Amino acid sequence: MDEQPQKIVLKTREKWELFIEGIVTVALLLLLNFAVMILIDQAINSNQGLIDGIYQIKQAMTIGPWHLWSWQRIFFIALAVFDAIVVYWRLIRRYHNMQMRHIIEELHYIANGHIDHRVNLKVNGYLNEVVDSINALVDSTVNSMQEERKIEASKDELITNVSHDIRTPLTSIIGYLGLIEDGQYQNVDDILRYNHIAFEKTKQMKSLVEDLFEFTKVQQTHTKLQIQRFDLASMLEQLTADFELEAQKREMVIEVNVEQRPIMMQADSGKLVRVFSNLIVNAFKYGTDATKIVLSAHEEKSDVVISVANDGRQIPQKDLENIFERFYRVEGSRSSETGGSGLGLAIAQSIVKLHNGEIYATSNEYKTAFNIILPINTVQKED
């Protein structure tokens, strides 16, 4: 719970400053009043016509038993009111300066490294706006620092994961080529087998590097989209045809379910092909016990909703919450057989975000689906 703002308690020295300020101001005003009274009195007494005029005005203002006070009395009252206003203004101004001094002390305390501290002083008027602005600026600075640390940690994690994923196939390549180099083979078939394994590991490394490059590129918010108009239904049909052979190898069926045709939309078709391809490949590799992959799409108002679903084993909820993180794999899914860079879903999410869209995963005992919501007409973000 937020702490209540504390009222500023003046130090003894500051109280004395206020007291002396008041005494000096009153003394100066009394001297000024005395001088003004002498000058006015001399001016009036030296002019008989002015004296007669004041007397006539005083007689004319008589109401029954009451008559106008002497001009001196009226002038005294006016001066007293003026003096009171001046003294009040001077003391308030000095008090505000003292409040500002306390605020500056708090700011220096924060600047000395106490970034969790906030100015928690009860002030009024423009000083309250100053306090709010300082706290907002400190919050913004702290958030920026935390975001920078998060980015640095993310970079370190990325380097660590990439190093690990590159080292594994690289070690295999060196090992099998080393066997050939050292002549540790029985016949030509062994050479071909070692060479084939090294070649496959090389392709795995190439795929990782390409995915890493693509991920880095789509992570940049200023990435330009090649926006064009196309038929989404036709794109999904083409993707199904492209992956038909791979599906047959895995004894799976891949099909499209689009009731409304055509579905014309405006987006970067090349990048969306990458999104859907990554989701299909993900279903091939990690859709345990899946026999079917279904690509579906339909329009909803100004959006289009696309789903890439499979009937494989259910993904636990805790994994669904992290499934789009870089290098994250559902527990038990990482193996030498599945391979992959672990960046496919992260790339898909980044591309969808570039289109101002949304992607999320759902899973139950019957179906696991990756659902994408995209605007029908994507607008290129300004730099």
C-alpha cells in the first residue's frame, strides 16, 4: 500500500529564517509607511484649497450622527491592509522556497543511488505538480534501466543458447569427419555414413543460423513490411500442397478448412508464409501422436482469424504460457530427432506483432491449436 504523503516539518534554522523575514519586512514597511505619511501630510498642509476640499467632502458624506473618518484614519487602514498582504506574500514565498529546498534534497538522495525512493512530501499548488513530475521521471528512468538490464540478460541468454545449439552439431561434425581423417572406418559405406551424418548436422547448423538471423531481423520494430493484397485461402492451399509430401512421410494428413473464399487481405505475404510454415513444422516435430493438421481461416469484422491445429497430445498449461519464448521446448520434446532451433514460434510471434496482430496457443485432450488474429488491412508502422 502506498504511503501517505508526509507534511514538511521545518528545521529550527528555517523557522528562524521565517521569523527574521517577517520582522525585517514589517520594519521596512513601517519605515516606508512613515515616510509616505510625512510626504502626504506636508503636501496637504501646504495647500489650503486641498484642505478645504477634503473638509467639504467630509461634510457631504455625513449621514445622521455618523460622519466620514479623517483621511489619516482611512489611509492608516489602507496601509495596514497593504502591509499585511505584503508580509503574508513574503512569508509564503519564503516558505515555498523552503519546501522546494526539501524537494531538492529528496531528489539528491535519489540521484545518489537510492532509486527505490520517491518524493513523498505533502505540498500544494505548483509544487505538487513538481513532486508528481519528479516521481514520474524517476519511475520512467527506473523502468528504462530495468528494461535495459532485461535486454542485456536476454542477449546473454541468447548467446548462451545459440552457443549450446551450435556446439552440439559442430561437435558431431568434427567427430565424424575426424573418424574419416584418422582412417577409422572399415569400408566406403562407413565413409558415406559418416559423411551423411556430418552433412545433416551441417544443415541443422545452417537452419539455426538462418532462424537466428530472421529472429534478429523481425525483432526490430522498424522492420519494413512488404505489404500487398492477396488471397489468404489460396496461400493456405499452397502451403498444404508444399507440405503434403512431408505429411505423408510422417503418416499424417494436412488439410485446409476455409468456408469463405476468397479471403482478401493486405499484409506481408512472404512473412506470413514464414509464420504458417513455422507452425506447421512445429506440429510435425512436436505434435506427439498427431495424425492430422488442419489449417482454417475466417473473417471476423475487420480481422481475419487463422488456426493451425493438430490432434496430438495435450500441451500442459505451464508450457503454453512460455511456448513462444526463445529456445523454449515443451518438457520431453527436445531430442536429436526433433532438432530445430527453438526459434520458430518466437519468430512467428514477432512477425504477427509486426502486423499489429495477436497469436496464442490452446490445448486440450482433443486438439492443440495456434490461433492468429490479424487485421485484414495491415498498416505499415511509422519509424
